[in-house]
Amino acid sequence: MKNIMSNVARGARAGPREAAPREMRHFLVRAKELHAVAPMIAYYLRLRSVEVGMTLTPRPKEALNSVLEILERTKRSTPLSGDTEVDYINAKKFALDVYDRADRLDRANKRSKEDLKRRIEAFSAASTFLQMLEHFEEHPRLGNGARRDEDARQRREFAEWRAFDLTQALQLGRAPTEVKVMSAPPPAPVVQETRKSMVAPPPVQTQPPPPPMTAAAPPPPPPEVAPIVAEPVVPSAPPPSLPLPSPVKSLVDTSSDLVSVEDVPEVEQSSAAAAAAPPPLASVEQNECPPQEEESHGEDKPGE
């Protein structure tokens, strides 16, 4: 058991048994440097290296297992606050302090090789510490106020580019790229206003307020109208039928073949014309003129 623990301690001092990939290596190097000075920062650097290693393909299992063993062993001795948001604030302050130191060295603009190496080291460390803050931004328990820190992201990108540019200048023997320092804009000039004589405007005539609105009296009720009673309608008597003249009656009664019931209205319309026409000869001879033979015989009888 003692041999196993001594091997673990020896492996922790020597670092991971397998060479860590490039995406994890810079976290582990900075964690080893800060293990005795800032153990909390070293702990979160190793934790972020594990998170990055889990996304690699193929997955570096030996390097991950080695870092996880160190995390388990140093977790109890690491002064963690227990609150993720408090640890985030402390880690961000540490990363910004390193970035400000690198920025001050860069603004001094010293061209010696030693100065270039110090500037490269400062910007490289600042970019690593700012990248470590992504662990807190992806943490599910972190409040919305600490997520998606755009300022930290821009500083990290500039630190990575500046470290690369200074490295190229050191290797190629050229001057580093000049960076335009964004200074604060000058204050706006104070304009002295000339006072002019101003004429007071005429007083505004205020109109008296309108009288309060009173409720209007209700309109009078409409006059009562007597209901209209409809009088019963008495049907009028039909017009009397006109008597037919005797010749027409005889024609209607005797000669049914000549006049039909449907032709009676036409006979009534021509009744005036029929009355003016002379009676037929046959009816006059039968009713008014007796035979002449009987009269002659009557006259002869008394003579006899």
C-alpha cells in the first residue's frame, strides 16, 4: 500500500504519465506553476483541461485519468469557497490582473529580446487564465450575470493574437505589429453662451373654466294616442240580375240546342239588341190571328 501511494505521489510530481495533447497541455503547465502559489486557480486549470480533453477524438484516456487522480487527491486541500459564483469572481479577478500586467509591458514597447520574451510569457498566461473562465460560463448552476462574458472573450482573443505576433517578431527579427491604443476622446469644448436681452412673453389669458355639466332633464313622455278600432267590414250585396226578355226565355227554354248555359252571359249582354228586333212571324200567327175559316162559318150560321 505504501508503494502504491509513493508511486501516485511520484506520478503527481512528475506530471501525467502520457504526454497530454496540445489542447490540454497549456492548462497543465500553468497549473503546475501555480500549484503552491494559487491552489484554487491550479485546481480549475486542471478541471478545464479535463473538460477540453473529453471533447477530443480520440480521447486521451491515460492523460485524463492522471489529471483526475490529481484532482481527487488535491480537492480536499484546495481552498474552494463552495459557491461557484464566488469562485468565478476570484478567478476572473486573477485573470484580469495578469492581463493588465501584460498590457503594461506591451505599452512600454521595449524591443530587446528579454523584453519580448517577458511580453510573450505574460500574454500567453493571460490567454490561458481567461480561457479557464469558460468552465464557469458553461456551469449549469452559474447565474445569468456571469455567463457569456463578452469582455473576457475579446481580451482572450487579443492576448492569443498578441502572443503569436510577438513570437513571430522574435523569431524573424522584425518589429512587432503596432497596436493602436484606444485612448479616451478629448473633452468637448465649453461654449460660453452670450446672454441676450429677452422680452418677456405676453401673459397668457386664461379662460374661466366652463360651468359644470348638469344632468339634462329627461324628455317629456309622448302623448297618449287612442287606439284605433277597426270597424267590421259588411259585405256588399251582389248586383241584381237583369230579367231576360220573353223571346230570349223562349229560346233558352225551347231550343236548348241553340243556346247553352255557357252562352247565357253573352245573351245578357245582347238583351237590348234582342228586344228591339221584331218578334218571329210564326208566334204572331199562332197567338193573335185566328183562322179565317172559322170566322166565315160563324157568319153563315145565323143566315141559315
